[in-house]
Amino acid sequence: MEKEIKVSGMMLSIAISVLFTLMIAGHVQAESAVAARTNPEVGVQIVTGKVTDEKGGPLIGVSVSEKGTKNGVLTDANGNYKIQVSADNAVLLFSYVGYNPKTEPLNGRSTLNVTLEPKSTNISEIVVTALGIKRESKKLGYAAENVRVGEITTNRSTNFVNSLEGKVAGLDISPPASGPGGSTKIRLRGQSAFQGDNAPLIVLNGLPLSQSPSSTNGYTQSVDLGDNMQQINPDDIESMTVLKGATAAALYGSRASNGALIITTKSGNKNGGIGIEFTSNFTQNKALDFTDFQYEYGQGENNVRPKTQGQAQSSGAWSFGEKFDNAPTYQFDGVQRPYAPERNRISKFFRLANAWTNTIAFSGGNDKGSFRFSYSNQDAQGIIPNNDYHKKIFNLGLNYNFTPKLSAQIYVNYDHENNNNPPVIGIQGSSVTNYMYRYSNSVSLDVLKAAAIDANGNETPTSRFTTLTNPYWIMQKQFTKQTKDHLLGTATLRYQFFDWLYLQGRVNMEYSPSYYEQNSPTGTLANAAAPVGLYNGSYNSNDNTYRALNADFLLGGGHKWGPFSFDATVGGNTFPSSSQGYTVTATNFYVRDFYTLGNGVTNTSAFAVSKSTVNSLYGTAEFGYKSYLFLNVTGRNDWFSVLSPEHNHYFYPSVSGSFVFSEFLKNPPSWLTFGKIRATYANVGSANGINPYSNSLTFTLSQNAFNGVPLGSISNVTTPNQAIKPYSVKEKEIGLELRMFNSRVNLDIAAYDKHTTNQILSVAISNASGYTGTIVNLGELQNRGMEFLLELVPIRKPNFSWRSAFNTAINTSKVLALANGQKQLTLGAGEFFGSIVDQVGLPLNQIQGSTYRRDSNGKIIVSGGKPVASTSPALFGSALPKATGGWVNTFTYKRFTLMAHIDYKKGGKILSSSNLNFLREGLSKESLVGREGGVKFDAVNADGTPNTTAVNAEDFYANYRSQGILDPFVYKSDFIKLRNLSVSYDFSKMMKTKFIKGLVLSAVCHNVLIIKKYTPNIDPEAISSSGDILTGYEQSSLPTTRTYGFNLNVKF
């Protein structure tokens, strides 16, 4: 009932918003209709003409209006228009989506032909910065890059931010292979913190959002439940700006340590009339198989095939049997079948996964305002047959000028998600991927499917490893479901007192309830036995709700005195947020296969609530001189409810400057179009790691009373630290921007030094204190790097153009200090072997584990012919890439557009548990060595004599697991990929009707080709988590998919 009330409340909010939109739309439409009619009392002159694009082609549906009146028309299918104006000196306004508006005085002319230029994406455009303040890019003293939104909508993915891979210098996108509803790892200029949230701040229509990835972590969560980027429909995005450095995001204070992504959604166009836009996208995802397995030997152990059903059920995880000969051989279901290889298991099991996305948008506007309302529906299949994901998004954008001085903006975004059976990744157990890659190579999928359930309704054993669960058992018996709603709203009211002074008030709201349920089915071999008469298994139900309010005001103004200019803003913000969650788990059941809390024998529950508030005051001041010299100063003070009153406020300043030397030079070189030098310094921070109530004692009441009196105890395991404070990120940056040869050669270079101090770390303390640890401000780390962006336009002809854009970023990190003089911090440990650590003096995220033990001459030491592990662990290098980048080439011939995108990463390492299992279980070709005669390893004995002992192949390779030796399984994670190919054709010119204003059809392919990699059997991007604690550890992720698709965009 409570869930129904929540959903009903949100639907009521949506209904009210839609109703309000329709009221405004009706008003706009009525005024537009009046504007389109001829008024003989007003109109005294007829003006005709044609509107074309930069290539000379007609533009259909351009809004043509007379300034200061309600007279307005739209161009026809040939770009022609005819308008009645009130005077021969009238001024006409021309506006069209994707093009710069144009104003033309008639000056007595009765014919006026106009050419519109597409909106510029070059360096000197207007940029949306922190708090939604729009500024000319030449005034910015920091790196900010506008994203080409068209490339996102053409080469789209279920989580739109994945389309940014390799597109923005310094922005590292790493999507886990986790299904269509998964999250994405987003990092800007490396990691600012050892642990926790290292993603940039997401600002949607002025509302600051955390990315909030709900990702696998190898411990407490094994499925990826997505992030806040899933709620954004790329068709709704008007603009997107990446604020890379600390200064760029400094006005967000304690939330600015990782930069910011500023996203503004569409709200229609003034003087645009009523329009409809329909976009349809279809994609098909195909699993790619990078394995290079052996198919000479089949199921079995120690060179012997199964002789009985019991042996077949025991040895299912090994392919160390005999050579294939088609002789009848027992399999796990007791049936003898030909002893033959089962090839192409990956392509046979994982399905072709289809996804449909359809968006319809209604928009309109007049001289007072505009609106846009859209609805999007997405249905996506996962490559695992029982996985599917469904998403509906409603989006509203509204601008309206009540008076010449008073204006309002409203944005509403609501999405509803259903994620059914997201795959288990990153661990063993009920992971379909784990089983499909590790099971023996001589049992067909048909047999696994037919015999998955035994006569008693339980899982049929296929291996003595209960951590290998038959995927057909999982798909028939196990379920995981999440339902999530997300409502975002922004309302802005702005009053322009004078041309140079305004006051703005804004309220943002975020509300997100979610419901999650999962079972571990009765009869699963990995489940513990239930008491007699009961049935084993478990059922889990989780209900969470998050609420946040973000309210701010901004008073801003500016003035010019001769060559000097001054702009300033002051403002304040309050950000209260709260969350609550209720979890109930039922263990063992009275009635079989009936998964409810009421049917559970033992029920356990937990309730958690969290509330916090951050209040802020901030201001900016910008000084300019002759349009070529600019100085910008900002400051923000945050007050935190989670901190003790004595240490609850911190100040975050920044200063930046830019020198436009192309404006300063009296006679600049003819090849120089634009040139700017910039420099900046900022001190921002983050309260990440300081949780609500962490500085307070919390209590737990016992279930049993003593003499009728309830007993309580302190539940804290970490002692409060009243002196804890947010960590600090100090960043320095310099940059150079050049536009040359009429903007056909554009260059942007940045260098930065980012220093994080007072990291929040947990340290152990004496158990005698009654606690196990405390949190302190002691850790330090550094990120240094460079970013490089080069854009070329080698060919620019009326019918053909070629744009080439190359970006690269280099980032090196270094751990400077840890808590209490520690030299190492363990982030996470792999399930099979190895761990990820931070080591003082080295880059972040080091892969650590046992290595070969060697003698003084560096030779490997063996015992009984098998390698021996080192006495102490070794470091194998950082999992983080040192360099990332991409190269985009766009060719346009008349109405055809071809785009090719290559991206790369270089300098990181990856530890592959999959290749360990492929070797020790006899699947990889490397395991063929020693099948006949044993493995005689090139090494020495402890006494220094050469090894002459040959070891059975299965025993030898199993030794790597028992000894935990990493050496053969650590690889370079470098790659070069042909990431995207797309071809589009604009049919708009062929539409000989006023009804259809534009039509574009595109064909796309994603993950086209791996040009270079160093990882056998796996994709180097085969990660399972969007977090940082297991970065570089590969295990049981889904296969990489290649995507084929079509996009259709129609404007009416």
C-alpha cells in the first residue's frame, strides 16, 4: 500500500506538471495562431524570401517573425516564406533549432533572403558554468569542454554516458560489463580520494546530483543496479559541459573535488510555433567471444575421462581428461554420449539482445516563452536470456517571460525503471557467466538445460564445486528484481531589475523510492540444508527512499566603464537530504517454492535512516580589461550538519585568469584566429567518508529485559572523532587555447597539479577502548597530468567536409602519505588471489600478490617440480591507465555523414582470475603443455640444482591457485579500439510537404573492432565494478557486446 501511495503521488505530480504545460502550450499556440493570421489593420507590407543553411540547402520550418509584434510564419518545404509586416522599417527575427538566430532590418526591402549558420562548437562559444551561470569561454581561466550532443544521440547506449568514451580529454569512462541497466565508472583527472565517491558531480538543470552507482563490489553486492545517469534521456539534452578542474566546479564547494558534468535539457524555442519530434532507435547486441580454448582433450581429471555418473558429476569443472575420440562417455545426467568437443558455447548461450527506444516530443513557443514535453520508452534485453530492462522517462521544460523583467523556468524529469534479473558478476556462485566460461568443454548446452533439475526438483550436480551453479537452474528458479522511480524538479524565478542587475531564486527537488527483491531458490546445491520438514533457501526484500531539497538564490550584476568591466554574483544554498531503508530476509520455508516473508521460518529485519544538511554562502567577482584580460575570483563557505559544531564550516576559494593575446596584438598573424592563455588555482573539498551520526554515539536495545527494565548497549564500532573535517583538494592549472587558419586548426592544452590532503581514513585502535577503530584526517595523494585536444578541418567545401578531432590525457597519481605512518592501505581482495592496495610513494591501485620465489641469481625456485610462492607479497603495477584518448573523424558529403571513432587506454595493469581458471581447469591452450609426460618447469631446486622433475599437468597448474602466484595472470590492460562507426543521411530536402520538417536516418555500430590488446581470452575492459576497491581485478564479467543499430529522427 505504501509503495502504491508513493507511485500515485509521483504520478499526480507528473499529471499536474503536464496539465500546467498544456495550459501554457494552449496559450502559446493561441498566440502563435494569431501571429500567423493576416491582420489588415496592422500589416501594411508583404515580405517574401528564402532561408537556407550554410551549404545553400533550404531550411524547412524556420520561425520568421516581426520583432515587437505577434506576426510570424514558418518556412515551407523549399525554405520559402511570406510574411505581412507592420512597417517598411520592420526587423525580422529568424530562428531554427541547431542554428544561430539572426536579426535582419528590412530597410524598405520587400524581398529578403537569409542564410543561417549552425551553432558553433568552437572554443569561443557560450559555456554553461557552475550554478548555471553562462559565460563566454574566452573569459574562463580553466578547462571546460562542451560535448557534441549529436554524437551521443547517434551512437547511443542504454546508459547515455557510455557514449562519451574517448570523446573528452581527461574524462575516463569505464562501463562494467553488467547488463543493460548497469552503472558506469566516471573519473575526471584521476581519483581524488583513496576510496568512496570519486565520480564528478552531476548538475541537471541546476540540481546537483551524485552519480550514486549501485555497483558490484565483490563482497556485499553481486549485481549492478545502475546509477543516476540512467534517468537522463539523451534526446532531451540541450547542452552538456564538462567542468574538468577544481576551479571550474569551485562554486559547488565540498561537492567539487571531482569536477562536474553540467547538463541542461531542452525547453523549446521562442517564436517556434508548435512542433512534434519523433525519434526511434533499434539496436541489437551480440556477445563477442575472445576465448582461444583447446578442443583436443575433454572432461576428466588426471588424463582420465569420467567412467561413472558420479565421476562425471564430480569432475565437471575440469577438462584434463583424455583426447576426444567420440567414444560413449558418462555425463552428469547418467547418460553416455560421444566424447566430443562442445564449441562456440558463448555464441550459442548468450542471445542476440534487442533494444528499442522511442521518444516523442511536443514543443512550441512565442515571443514570451517556450515549452517542450517528451515521453521516452525503452525496452532492452540482456544477452542472458532472462535479463531485461525497461525504462520510461517523462521530461518537461518550460520558459516564460511574464513581463520584460520577470521570467520563470520549470524543468521536471520523471523516470520509472524495471530491472529484471540483472546478472551476477564479479563472483562465483549464481553467476551465469562464471559457469559458462569454466564448465568442461565436452557437455552440450542442450544437456545442461534438459537435466538442470533432478527428479526431486533440486539442482542436479554438475561439479563438486557448489560455487558453479548450472545457469539453466538459475534462469528457471532464481529471480532478482528492482523497481525504481526517480522524480527531479527545478523551478527558477528571475527578476531583472536593470540591464546590469538581476535576482534569481531556484528550488530543486529529488525524490527516489526503490524496491528490490531477490531469492536463493530451494534445492540450490550451495544452500545449507534446512531442518527436517522444511525447505532451504532465502528471500530478501528491500525498500529504500531518498529525498533531497536544493534551494538557492543568486544576486548578480555587472557594468562596464570604458575599457574596464566588472561582473559579480552573491548567493546562498541549503541542501537537506534524507534516506531510509527497510530490509527483511526470510530463511528456510514451510511451503516449497513460495517466496514470501510470511512463508519464511526465520525472519530478520533491519531499518536504517539518515539525514544531513549542508548550508552555503558563495560569491564571484570577475574583472575584465579591453576584452582580452580577465580575472575571476570565487569563494564558498559550507556548514555541515554531520560535523561537530566546533569544526563544521570550511571555506573554498578559487582564482583564475585568462589573457586573450589574439585581442591584445595590434597586428596578429593572419593565421591566428584566436589565442588565449589561462591559469587557475582552487581549494575545494569533499565530506565523502563522513557519514551522518558518525560523530555521535548510537545505541541498540536488547530484545530481552532485565527485571522488566530494557537493556541497551552502544552500537558504534568506530569511536567518534569530533575533530574530523572534509578532505581538501588543491589544484593548479595552466592552459593554452589556439584557433588558427580561420578555425580550421584548433588546439587546447592543459597541465594540472592536484593535491589531496586530510584524506579521511579509518585506523585501528586498541580493543581495550571498546572500539575497533576511528576515522582520522591523515592521507595525502597527488594527481598530475596534461590534456591535449586537437581539432582539424582539412577539407571544407560546399558539398564535402572532413572534421578530425584527437584528444589525449596523461595522468599520474602518487600516494604521499597514509594514516599513522602506514605504508600500505588494502582496498579490496580478489576472490581467488591477489589484492588491490595503495602504497606510499607509488601510483594508486597497485595489484599485489605472491610472486615466484627466486634465488640470488633471479632463478625461480621449485619444490617437487612446482613453483613456490614468495615469502612476502610483490607489487605488479597500477591498475589505472596513465593515458586515455580518442580520435573522431567525421566526413560529410552533401546529406551523407560518416563518423569513425577510435579510442585507447595505455599504462595500466589487469589481474585476470578467468585466465587462472582457464589454465588450472584445462580449458586454455596454455594448459596443453605437459599433457603428455608432465610439465618440467625451467627452474632450480632450493639447493640451486636444475629442476628435472616432471609434474602432472593438472597438479602443476592447480599449484598457481594454491600458492596464489600472480605472475602468469597479470597483463597490460592497454588497448586500441575502433569504438564506433555511423553513417547518416538527411532526407529533409526530399520531403515535399510542410507536414514533415526534417527526417534523418542513421546506421551505427558500437565496439566494432579491437585493433590491439595484450590480454588473452578476455577483453581488457572486462571489469565488473564501477567502484575503485577492485580496480584492475577481472572476474566473471559479462562478455563484451558488439552493437548494431538504426536511428530515425523525424520533425513535424
